[in-house]
Amino acid sequence: MAKIVITKKLEKEIHKIFKKESILIFQLMLNLENNPKKGKLIGTIGSIVIKEIKYQKYRLYFITDGYKVKFLKTNELNDLIIKFVRMSDKNNQQKVIEEIKEVLKKLGKEGF
């Protein structure tokens, strides 16, 4: 079972936008504990993979270790950490993806 980490900034943003519906968002995010291969691949920076999951018109972006996700079976992913870092709507999707890539290039996954 993978471990899910959500940045404080993203958590506040989700509560602000979705209010009561934020419970559904967090459940969607926590479902990745049991199915860490879920999500659409957006890009890679070194061994770090950027993926997204969708909720209505919003995208939730997370980073994880690409090597482990690609080559290990789901039941072997006990020490995998999935870190949710950003959220966007359809209009500023590309801008947010570029920002995530820039932070990863400069600071690595510790930048979040």
C-alpha cells in the first residue's frame, strides 16, 4: 500500500474551492493507496513521474517514483510515496504543469 502525502497549500486550496465536496476529492486522492498505477502520465523529470487525476473540470497533479510504479507489481509498492502537489482547472493546465516541471528541475521533489 502506497503512502499519500498532500501539501498544506493544496489542502487549503481544495477546501477553499470545493467546501463540502472536498471530502470526495480527498477520497479520490486516497484511493491511490490501493491503486498507485492510476492516473494519466503527464511527464517525467529524471526518475520522478508527474501524473494527474481528474475531478470534473479540475486536475490534481502528483509526483512519485517512476521506476517503482513502472516495474513493481501493485502489491510490492509498500514504500511508494505519492505526493499531491498542485491543482488546476482546464484553462491554466499547461501553465501549472510547466511550473511543476520547473520546480522539479531546480529543487527536486523536496521543492514541494
